[in-house]
Amino acid sequence: MKRISRITCLLLITLLPAGRLLAQQVESTFVHTIEKGQSLYSIASMYGVSVQEIVSLNPGSDQKIVSGRTLRIPRKGDNSQVSTFHTIAAGETLYRLTVKYGVTAQQICAANPGLSASNFRIGQVVRIPVILENSTETSGTTAQQDGSVMNAQQVTTTPQQNIQQGVRSNCREMHRVKKKETVYSISHQYGITEAQLIAANPELKGENKIKKGSLLCIPYAQDQQPSATNATPTDSQLFQENSRPTKRYQVIKAALILPFLNVPATESSRMTEYYEGFLMAVDSLKRSGVSIDLYTYTTGDEKSSLTALLAKEELKQMDIIFGPRYTQHIAPLASYCQKHHIRLVIPFSSKENAVFSNPMIYQINTPQSYLYSEVYDHFIRQFAQMNLIFIEAADGSKEKAEFIKGLKEELANRGLSSQSVSDDADSQRLQQCLRSDKENLFIPTSGSNLTLLKILPQLVLTVRENPEHAIHLFGYPEWQTYTHDHLDAFFEIDTYFYSSFYTNNLLPAAIQFTNSYRRWYHKEMDDRYPKYGMLGFDTGYYFLRGLSRYGSQFEEQMNQLNLVPIQTGFKFTRVNNWGGFINRKVFFVHFTKNYELLKLDFD
């Protein structure tokens, strides 16, 4: 018996370090629930960690991640090192988070502009401004949505002090005193009397001034007293109390920051075309009574510095900035806009990661993983009941490999089968793939014009030799560029392709814009995809109209804008509670056998 006890003790001693290590590991991580469209890269960008750090905690995640499943993320804080991340657990409320972390509801709301009572739920990740313990007083700034800046001052406190101060039964929340604040200003801010504030904080009696950094209990107003069974404020109450007042723009100050000079002629002409379309939007809005002050700046080429431009005093007064063109300029401009609380619309790049941590960014060109996710959903909705046939492109034409891999995985996950055929198959081989009891959809694995030139003659022949079969073709956004060359074939094969940008030159809106552009500038737009003149008009009109109509409530209301863009689809969603917006709009364009051209618009 003694020998067994001795062995047991040895085992406990051996296992103890591993147990401690596991506890430390759990404490140093939090849980992220994967959403559709997210990639390891985008998730890492959200939390300021590396892809490898995520993979080391989640073996196999570098091979595949699945929407709805969870990942453990190292708790490192963001790049500023003054915040952490918290995954909402069952039973947690916004009020409990203020108690747990010793911060105010106002600070949490300011750090998470996408958070609301409706989405404060289990599994959501929230960015928390951190109160640094065992340190001298420090301060940071948090930009609020109404354009003001809230000082997130931090003082030396202990968790126990925070809890004791945060759970006073009559407190609707705790307020950390900022520089120059007074009993009067604080009570006025929360709609209570000075006497009520002093009664809830007896330490204020007899003091001439309150101490910066101290925590004050904010009591309920007399008509908002909680019942005996509900002594703490609800999420709805706290979010409503900390919602920003609506700000209206009498004159919208907008800036364009693009490379007009000292760049190749082709690049300069495209930027000029975007600017010209933008000016047409401004003119249209001014005719409807919207006041706009437009500032235009040139950046030079991608190697040029933005330092001198960002030093201009008037730039701080902008309500919104459109640009830049080059990826190298996005980081400094995005940082500037976040610091000065200026909305930044990025019309061109889809590969920048600043949107995942910067709430001021609106990315027009959808990141690839999010775009593909939207296309897969629409594809399943439209074609799930069809006989799906992949036309496998020859080696050297694999630019759609990632899209096709994801699509095949999505089909497999939904229990949908498909078959494959080589891109050099003749019409007889293609006919063998057809089914008479289903509609048939051919999907080439390359979007190149060379692949189209190779497969279209055989597909046309197959359609003509099998009139009793329903045959369709599915393809890619760049096919817009080849429409003139293959229009008849597209119609005959009943072709679909997806895109975030599309215009039908036969529709009245497109005809009117094209004629107006020609009349304004005495030239034609560059016939490339997308047309930058139309892109300039759409982005300018959408955002400037939205700001004029909704003011500072634009973010909450923008998807209610009932506008019909000429070319660009808009459906913005926040990437997380503290980040910016990406555009997830996707169209399916359909060339029907009846020679109709339709745009299938999915919500």
C-alpha cells in the first residue's frame, strides 16, 4: 500500500507542471466562432496575431476551417496593447463586463461600434479597453462615432476594487472621471441631478473637485429606478443610454486622394475617369440640395510618401475620404482616418487587412474569401437541383483553382454530386455527361479567354445537337470583358456569371450616364471592367447621399438606401464588432436563350 501511494505521489508531481501549463494556456486564449467568408488570414488580422499562432493552437486549421466551428485565439491584445478580447459566455451582460474589467459601458460601446443589444449574445467577441494593473496612470483615446474623442484614462486599481465599486445596487453603470470633468458636467451627461450623483458617491461631499481617474457610481434617474428583482441595468438600457446623438451635416466635406500625376499615362487616365464620374455624382447631389465641399489631392506613384499630404491641416476636417489607389498607401491613410475619426472608402484594393481592425474603413472591392462565400451560397440556391459538370482546364490555366476547390467542398458538404470532363472534350463526349431528367450546368475551372475560345464551339454544337436537353454555362466576372467576342454563344448556351460590378449598356440608367459622360467630357469611358467613370459616380453618390440623409447614423441606416447604382452593388456588413465594413454584394448575370440579359439580384 505504501508503494502504491508513493507511485501516486510521483505521478501527481510529474503531472502538475502539465496541468499548470494547460491552465495558463486556457487563461491566455479566447474562443472565436468562424463566420462565412472568414479565412485564417482575416481572423489573424482581426486579433493582431499571426496565422501560425492560430495554427499552433488549432492543429489542422491551416488545411481547412469550417463556418460555425470555433478556434482558440491567443490573448495578445491588439497592436496598441491597450485592449483585450472577450468571448461572451452564457448569462453575461454588458453590465457584468463593466464590472469584470473595471471599464464603463460607454468605453465598451465606443470600442465596439458594431455591438448592440440585438447582437450581444453568446459566442460574440468583444473588444475591451484594458485597465492596466500595477502601473502608473496612463491614457489613451477612443474615437466615438459622433466624431468626438473619449479619453480612456487608466489608473492603478485592483480587480477587487473594481468589483466593489461596480456592484453598488443602485448603479446603472460606472463612470471613470476624465480631465476637467465636474460634478455638474457628469450629472448633466447622464441626465441626473448633482444631489443624486453625490448621494450615490458619498466621498464627493465637501470636495471642491473630483479626482481624475476615479470611478463614480452613476445612479438611475428617479423615473428609471430598477425594481427589487432587477437591480442591475439591462443590455437594452445600457446600449440606449450610450447611443450617440445624431449629427447632421450641413455641408459634407469630402476628399479624393488618388494618383493623378507622376504615374503612367494609363493609370492617370483611369484615376481621372474615376474623378470625372465622382464629379458627376457631386453635381447631381448639389442639384438636389446637398451641400458638398470637395477637396482633391494627388499621391504620386506607389513609392511616394503621404507624410506631407497628411500634414495638411484641412484634411483633419474631412467627413469622408475616397482612396487611395495603391496598397502601400492604405495603412498610413487608414491610421490617420481612425485617429481623426474620418470615414475612409477604399474603392480599388481587395487585399488590405486594415478593415479587420479599423472601424472607419469601407472596402468596396470584396476580399476574395468573402466574395467566394457569397457566390457559393447563391450558386447552391440557383443550381442545386441541376446536373453539375466541371470542365477541367489544362495545366497552366489554374487561376480559379481556389474558387473551384471551395465550390467542390461546398457541394460535398451539402451532399451534392458532380462530374468532370476535360476542356479538350468534343461535343460527343460532352453529350455523354448530359441528363434528360435534370437541367445541365457546365462550369469551366478557368475564367480565361483562351479557355472560352477552346470550349465554346463544342458547347454550342452540343446545345444544337441536343435541343431536348436544358443546358447552361456558369462563369466568372472577367467574362464581361469578353462579351463582345462571345455574345451570341453566351445567349445560345444560356450563360450565367457572377460579379460585384455589372452594367447593362442597354438599360436606361446606363445609357443616360454614358451620354452625360460623353457630353461632359467629350470622350468615351475606357472599355475595361469595371468602368471607372461609373465606379466613381456610384461610390460618390452612395456615400454622399447616405451622409446627407442619415448624418452620423449612416452606419446603422446605409443598407436602407433605396438607390439603383449604375454598375456597383452595395451590401455592407461589419467584419466584427470593432472593425470596418466590407461590401458583400454579388450579382448573377444571365444571358437567356430568348436573348434577354438579366441581373439576378440576391439579398
